[in-house]
Amino acid sequence: MRPAPVNPAPVRPGASGVAVALVAHGSRDPRAARATEALAAAVRAEHPGWDVRASYLDHSVPRPRQVLASFAAAGHRRAVMVPLLLTAAYHGRVDVPGEITAARAEGVRLDVTLADVLGPVGGRVPELLLDGLESRLRSAGVVESVDGLVLAAAGTRDAGARGTVEQAAAALSERLGVPCRVAYASAAPPLAGDAVRDLAGSGCRRVGVASYFLAPGLLWDAAVASAREAGARVVAEPLTDVPAVVELVAARVAAAVRAEAAYAA
């Protein structure tokens, strides 16, 4: 088992029997697990030939290593692991690959290819991610009614990861034609309320909030409360199982399989 794609006989995207482990951060808030299961169900519905299972790094079960073991027990020889993360911070760089190492140490015999996170990679913001954010904003009536946006994220101490959130905000701003500021619920400034006030100070009178979250939870609640207290007009829901995110997960699976095939060749 390895996190790098080196298998000589890769599975094909869309082929029967593709095993896909979705790896979420996990939360004490039960809404987060429900959102993750909804996304897993939506991916299964779009790709009925795939064996798609959700897993969690913390707070919930099963753990990723347990899902990998269940794939091996079911007869799979290889799997793709998709981090349900919007930045490649500590969890994406250390915890997710660590689950592959832990499964190997526990005797699981399975070739595993690690896909990219769902957020920007290599300076490129996925169009599907922007599609998902825009879809949630339109559902909330934000796009037509605001002259400024806050992209509210969970937060991280990793400056490189925060840089990818800035990239997403810049791309969203360009797409929608309004200024967009980044805000964090923890670990780094500014808070959502401060970003709302910053936009108001620059002349924006109708500020909305885009949720750079895959699932609701305590940090999302904190970001929403901060933004609303500062006068945000409307807040979009987390991405959850919006169709564009379902498509983005499938695209990450397909890209991982292509990378595996290229490496093997």
C-alpha cells in the first residue's frame, strides 16, 4: 500500500468495482457526519459502479484505515482515497496519508492512490468548486442582491493553505464581479464579522457570505453568527452534496486514476 500512484494495472474511471474512500475531518456536531454521508450517497448515485464509503479522521467512525480494511475484505485490490478538505493543510498533508500508513501497519493489503483535496492545487482553482459556491449563493439569493462577499472558511495556521483560500476568493470575485474578502472562524484573522465591516467601510452596503465549508458544524455556526452580527445580509449554506461538488469528487477520482496509469506506464 502506498499514497503514491504506482500500480501496474490501474482501474478505469467509471469501471465496475472502483473503491473510493471519502475522508472527512469529522466533528462532534452530528450535522457534519450527515452532510458527509449525503455527499457519499450522491457520488454513489452518480457512479453506481463505484464502492463509495465515507470515513472520518476524528470524532466519528469509521476511520479511513477501517474503510480500507473493509475494501480489502470485500475483495478490492486497490482504492482511491479522496480527502474531503478544501485546503492541503496539516490534515491533508499528514493525517490522511498517515491513515494509509496505519492501515498497512495493521496488515491491510490494498493499493491506495491518494487524490488531491477539493480546493485549489498548484495555483489552480477548480471551476467545479466555483460552480458549487455560486450554486449555493444563488440558492440563497445572494448573487443578485449583494455588492460584496465574504468567503468564510474554518481557518488554519498554515500560511500556504490560507493562500489557497485567498486564491478561491479572488476567483470567486472575478466570476461574480464583486469584491470578496476571506475570513476564518478560527486559527487566523480576520473573523467573518471583521471582513463584513471591512467591506462596509470600503463602500459595500449589501454584504453576503459564501460558506467555504463542506459541512455545517460549530465553526460554521461561529462564522455565520459573526457575519450576521456585523450586518451581513445573507449567508449561503455549506457546499455539502451540491451537484458541482459531487462532480468535483468524481473528477478527483478520475485524475488520481489517470496519474496512477501514467506512473505505471
